[in-house]
Amino acid sequence: MDKMVIHGGERLIGEVQIGGAKNAALPLFIAALLTDEEIHLHNVPALRDIDTVEKLLRNMGITVKREGFDATIQAKSLDTIEAPYDLVRTMRASILVLGPLLARAHGAKVSLPGGCAIGTRPINLHLDGFHALGAEIDLEHGYIHAKADKLAGTTIDLSLPTVTGTENLMMAAALAEGTTIIENAAREPEVVEVGNFINKMGGQISGLGTKTVVIKGVSALHGTDYTIMPDRVEAATYMVAAGMTRGNLLIKGARPQHLKAVIDKLSEAGMEIHEENGGLRCLMTGSIKSVDAKTLPYPGFPTDVQAQLMAMMCFANGLSVISETVFENRFMHVGELKRMGADIQVEGHSAIIRGRGELSGAPVMATDLRASASLVLAGLAASGTTEISRIYHLDRGYERMEEKLRVVGANIRRVKA
Ligand code: UD1
């Protein structure tokens, strides 16, 4: 297994180009199931999760061609309506095939995602929604068997604004008979992206970005061309990197309107952040201030940036409380940060960080995607050498991270197993 070796202490200075958003690219690849015509995607990030979704679609007999940052997908016909355990296990977002398969093929067999490093992460809201649209759902031998001769529009009131749940239901409802209203819908930019994409395929979705999304079903969708939005979590991670290394980075492609909560929090922590040349200039000249934060659904502070902010708070001088309200059990990075000398105490949904202005390099282990990113950041700012193992987690969601960091001055290298 590859390792990342970092010699900390370098200020990061220069420009980092942000890639296409993983969490938008995944549902857009899958939404290609909604038509038999060609879909052309641009700004496709080079990530392991994208390779997994490609495998998932190919396994169904769908043509996927990738060349650089472009992808062409055509679901002319389907060989199978199954998403097998091996693929769903490595990428939970595979569950997103349920909606399009129900709409297009009137049935789906999808492995239950099972437990996950980040809390229990159930999918009850997806399944309840499909049931409300008229699908019969059975759970057998670890698989979800769903079928529906037809899907009929209805009102679905989500008890939690689930991101992939909203996307899954929107994709199914796009080809249902009549109008579907999703109440308490997720408002994340990636959800808006999926809606805009379906509309470009000929769908009729309104209310995107609000709590009430209205989907008028259409009889067919057609092929289209679409450029994937920049990844706001990748952008936020490099913004924190600039702050933690007292650096000065231009984060190219970052969209400030998607990052308001992050910009506000990092500014409170002492960073200077402003728009420049279609990106964000992020610099830190003084010392890091302790800030409190609470993760919330969009437009609140993103749970996907919680671990990175916590790493930063270890370098402040003072007390910071970070509360995680979106997922249970999303503090796996705490134990690893402690190995680097962090003083963090977890009490229920909150982590109390007593920043000491420093961490010292140590061997640590990546446990999930964003936790891995927080360890890279900690390693960049720590004294001495940090060795991060199990970095396959990192490759799921960060494109060539060590290369992007090296260009701006980091002393980081990947050691092949
Ligand atoms: C998506 C993102 C992930 C991000 C998360 C929250 C993708 C591929 N992944 O994950 O990066 O961290 O949004 O912004 O886009 N829940 C239920 N029942 C359900 C569904 C969800 O109880 O059926 C709960 C979850 O356990 C969690 C909360 O709802 O507590 C939010 O989860 P959700 O928005 O569904 O996250 P994902 O879509 O899995």
C-alpha cells in the first residue's frame, strides 16, 4: 500500500487548480442511465471513485469512454440492472443507480451499502421515497430488490435533507408520471448541479437550491454536453492548507458562492481571503485564532471540511469546540491527530481542541477520505516527518494531491508499496 511522506514546515506559495467536483461527477455519470443517447461530460476529475463508477456502469453493459478530463457515456441498452456488493462496498454513492434504474428499466438490484466508517449512514429515506413513488422494495440476501411498472409523482417529505437521497429521488421522478414535490430537499450545490444537468437533458425540475424541489415528470430525456462544477471540498482543503502553513495560495476555479461558510470561518481564524482571477486568494500572515464550528447541511459549515478545520485548530493557541451534527462517529481523525501531539477530547458530538500552536510529525493512518486530508494538512504544518499509510482513501477524492502540493512548495512524496 502506498504511503505519503511529508517533511513539514514549508510555507505554501503559488497557485492550485481545483478539479471537477467528485460529488457532482458521480451522480452525473449515473444520470446517464436516464437516456439511451450520448452524454458528454467535461472537467471530469481523475479520481478512484470515478474509476469505480465507470466500472459500475460498464458492468451494466454501458459504454464509457474517458479521455483526459472528458467522458462520453451511452446507456443504449442494459445487460443487467445489478450493482454488485464489491462495487457498492468500495463506494457508497453506487446506491445512486437505484433511482435511474427504476425509472429507465423498472427494476434494480443493488447491494446494501452496509456499515461505513462514518457512522451508520442508513438509506431508509431513499427507499421510503421510492416506495412513495410506487416502487416495491424488498431486502433479500444483502440486496435491495426494487421494481415498479410505473413511477407516479407524489409529495415526499424528507425528515433529513439527505444529499444523495434527494439526487436519487430527483432522477427517478424526472421520468415518473406527473409531478413530484420533494420537501426538505438538500440544497447542496451538487444537488443543484444534478437538477441542472437533468434539465439540460430535457427534464423539468424547479426549486433547485431551495427546500422544495418540484419535478415534473417527462416521457423521455435526451443526450447532452455538460461541464462539471469545481470541487468545493478540494478547494476548502487547499484554503486550509494555505492557512496552516502561513502560506499564500491562489485557489484557481474555487467558487466563492459555494464556500461562504468556509470563507467566513477561515477569516474568523485570521486568514485573508478574497476573489481574484476566477479563484480565491488565501493568505495567512498572523497567527491562527481559535474558532468554534458546527457542521450543518448546506449552506452551513460542511461536514466534509470538519476534519481539516480540526487539524488547523491544533495549530491555534487556545480552545476550540467543533461539533459534528451531520454524521455520527465522524471523529476518526482525532486519534491520529493525537499521535502527532494534539490535545483533543471528544464529548458526544463535539471535539474540544486545546490548540498548542504546534504538532510533531508521526506515523499515522488514514481512515476515511476527509480524515486523510486532515492528516496531510497536519503533516504539512507539523515539525519533522509524518508518514501517512492507507492513502488509497485520499485517492478516492483528491486528484494528484501530492503533485499539486509539491508545486506550491510542500515537501511531500508518495512512496509506492
Ligand atoms: C453526501 C456526500 C458526502 C457528504 C454528505 C453530507 C456524496 C457522494 N457524498 O453523502 O460527501 O459528507 O452528503 O454533506 O454526495 N440519512 C438517513 N437516512 C438516509 C440518508 C441519510 O438517516 O436514507 C442521514 C445520514 O446518516 C446522515 C444525514 O442523513 O446523518 C446526511 O446524510 P446524506 O446527506 O445522505 O449523506 P450522503 O448523501 O451519503
